[in-house]
Amino acid sequence: MPQIHIDEETIERLDGLRIEDEEYDDLINELINIYEAEELTLFHSGDAE
């Protein structure tokens, strides 16, 4: 698995989103899933004419 380095401000923002002792991996996967779902929604909403 690739490793990334993030600054303190980003860590603080992630900590604000974590639920109890949620792992960073779980939180980041959830954020990616939300992003992908929104991207698909935006993509498909442009198809209707």
C-alpha cells in the first residue's frame, strides 16, 4: 500500500471527522467513496436533456 505524508492541518481536519477510534484508512476510504458517488451523480445528471 502506498504511503502518503500529510501536514498537521490536514491531520487535524481528519481527526475532526473521525468517529471514536476510527482508523484513518477507514475514514479516507469513506471520503473517497463519497467523492466517487458525487462524481457519478454529477456525471449522470448532465446526461438528461
